Amino acid sequence: MVLYLYVVAPFAAFRTFSTGSYRPTAWFITHSAAYGLLLNIAGIEMRYNDGKSPMTLIKKELPIVKIALGALEMPQQQTIYQQLHNYPVGSTNKEKLERTKYNKNNIAPVRRAFLSSLNAYICMKDNYELEQSILEGLLGNSPRTYGLPFLGDNNFLPDKFEAVDVLQPAIWFVKLNPKSMDINDRLERLTTMIDRANMANTSSDIFSPTKIPSIDIPEEAWVEIKY
């Protein structure tokens, strides 16, 4: 059985790992972000704090599921200038920690990219228990320990997030296979699994949006998410 979830949001951002004054975003919701959103709705905490690491880690043995992503229309990419509050690397600005009450003690101007007009499908299969937890979460029956669902930035909340029975024709993101597919001119690298402790272990693949919208999800669009 496949669960179809319809997501509409005015703004979203799905950051790639980067530093510097420009903070990019993927051109569409990533599989890793979609997975985190599904767990949020289901009331499943994926963060793990071992009390030693400088950042919150991700739990092991989280639900395994297959996810496919579709766009009813491709979002637009915008940019804004903001003040970025961060923890500098090394010993820089340590003298400011007390003044900032040990919060992020460095402020720098940055240019941040974000998406506008997200109109998407997140489809999942092969995990009936998670599916039922998501449906209960959409009804407000799952415990809320993390906060509201958001789309890459806690200021970017969805206008609509609902289960639907019937799909409208959509553009599907399929894993790139140059030998067996008609490649779209537009390619996008999307993260499928995040490792907060070691970025080298983060997984991503190159995806190509299908050229013709369809209600049928291509088999190549399904990606197994496993932590």
C-alpha cells in the first residue's frame, strides 16, 4: 500500500552542507528532509543526544521506508540577506560567550536562498506501522515532542499537509541512470540520509525530474531510507 501526502507551502529551504556568506538550498524537498517531516508528523523523535557530541546526533534503528517525491509545479528559488547567528569554529569569540549567555555568539551577514511556492507530493510505502502513525499524527493523535512540522527552516510552515486518495499528474524525481533514461536538462543532487557526526557518511544521489507529468510513480523514483 502507498500513502500519498500532499504538501503546500509558501516558502521552504533544504540546505546543502556549506559554509561562507552564501547558503544555498536544493531546488526541491530532499528525501532526507521528507523523511524527517514524516517522523515529525508521526511523533517519532529521531534526535539523540549522547551528552558528549557538540551537536545532536541521529538515532539508529529508525523506521525503514521507501519515499518518492513529486512536484505538481517546480518551486522558484529566491534569495534574501540576513544576519546569521552561529557558533564559530575553534576559540574565536569565546570572550563573547558570557555576554550572549552561552548562545550563538557570532553574527555575520549572509545571503540565504529559499524556495517559494512549494506544491509537492511525498509518497511512502513498505512500512504499514509508520503509515498508521502518520495518519494518526495528521489527526492530531500523536504525541508532540519536537514542535510544529516545518520545511527546512522553523519559520517555514506548510499551509497544507494532508493524505490524498488520488494523485494529480506530477513531475517525479527519479534516480539518474544515463544508460536507461531520457535525461532531463535539469538535474538535482538530493540528500537521502544525513550523518550529523561525520558529513562524509551523508548519502545523496543525482535525480532527474521526469519530463512529462504523470499520475504513475516511476519505479526509479522510490528511494529506501534506512538509518
